[in-house]
Amino acid sequence: MSNGVYLAIIGNNVSGILASTIFKVRLELEGQENVRIVFIDNGSTDDSSSVALRTGAEVKKYSKVQDLDVLMGKALGDAIGSDRDINIFLDLSGENDADDAISLVRAAIIQGPNFAGGWINPRNENGKIGCLALDRKNLEIMNVSKTDLDAFIERMLSSNDYRKNMYKEIVKKRSKMKERGRQSFNPHAIMRNLRRNHPLKFYGGLGLLSVIGAMATGFYTVDYFYKNQNLYYPTAFGAALLIMIGGFLLVAGLMLNAMNVVEERVRAMKKWESASEDFRW
């Protein structure tokens, strides 16, 4: 069982995304006890620190922009002193987000004693840290000292090593949310994208149309029966068939949508593995 989670979020002028990042992490770790979130304000000129305080996070504010190695060294010391096993360092300047931190926390919890650390690279050239995870307890068992970790972080932040990792093991996460926003005006491409990324809307919409058709056909069948005192079988069978088709499409949409959600969760769990092959100290 993990003895809590320490999350350090490093950012500069990130008030627009900070609240959603913190709240998403809190929501995902709701069942996890002893969670501590610290926002390290690297010389922001906006209200990033105020936003972090309103979300319940601790704030360590620097009036001037600091080098990342300095911030990471202090954050690492603070994490070790917090006595929490799972330590996550998230740098928002590299466009890494709450999903990265959550995926590493889940990996640490699931793998337990087999997890020492993980690293998800930055997604742009502005970031160097990306998202880094360390399991303090397991590292102590492996006799890895803070000096070893400082050396690793210094190597990770060096320009040459950073560029090597950036282009060798770059994480190319294009979330389905972004893919949905890049739809072509080609009707065929729009329908294909809708079927692939929004199965509930696609199949559910078709199912709803089938049910509406069944209702219209049913009304016509009832009206015909009252007027002629005779059941018109073609429309009666058509209404029954449309109801069955509509029900099938609605169930199919629900199942495919659930499969998409599970697939996204599995990818988030496995993402750190492909992004941390160079994680060595």
C-alpha cells in the first residue's frame, strides 16, 4: 500500500489551465489517502498562485524565473522530506497535463514494489522536465540516494541529453479530444471520425432515428386500425422491426463507447512505459 502521493506542479503564467489540472488530479486520486499537491510558481506575472491557493494546493512562489534544475532540486528535497512514497513532478511548460501525472501514479500503485520511477517526455521544445515519477520507498530499498537522483535530474535537464531524449523517445500524444477538433469538411471524413470517436452519438443517433420511425409507423398503424377495423400488417411489422433495430443500435453505441473509454484508460496506463526507456540514473 502506498504511503501517499506528493505532486509538484511547476509552471509560469498557467492560471488558465492550473485549476482544471489540479481538480482533475484530485478527482482521479479521490480514494487515495495522504495526497499533497504543491504548485511551484516560477516567476508568474498572472494570478497563478492565487488560483492554486483557491484549489487547496500549497504554493511556493518565486518572484523571478528560476532555472529548472534549481526548482527540481528544491522540489526533490521537499518531496523526500514530505515522507510520501509516490512523488510526481509535472512541468506545465512542456504541455504535459494531468493525464500524464495520473498515468504515472496508477502505474506506481499497480506495479507496487516493481516500480522505481517513470518519465514522460515534454511535448514541445519549451519544456525539459515533462512528467517525472519516483517511488521514494522503492528507491531507498535499492539504495538510491538523493545525490544519485540529483545527478540524474541534472543529466536529464542538460541540453544534449534533453534533445537526444526529445527526438529519440518523444511522446506524441494526440488525444481523441484534439482529433475530434480536427475534423475535415469532407462529409465522409466527418462521418468516419464520428463513428470512430463518438460511437454513442453515431449509433445512438441512428437508433433514435429508427425509434422515431417506429413511432411514426406505429401511429399510422393504429390510425389505420381505428378507421378500417383491420390491422395493416406491413406497417405493424415495420414498426416492430424499427424498434428492434433502434434498440440494437443504442446498445451497440453504449458498448462501443465503453470500449473507447477502457482503451483510453489502458493507453494512459501504458504510456509511461514507452516514454521512459531512457530513465536511468
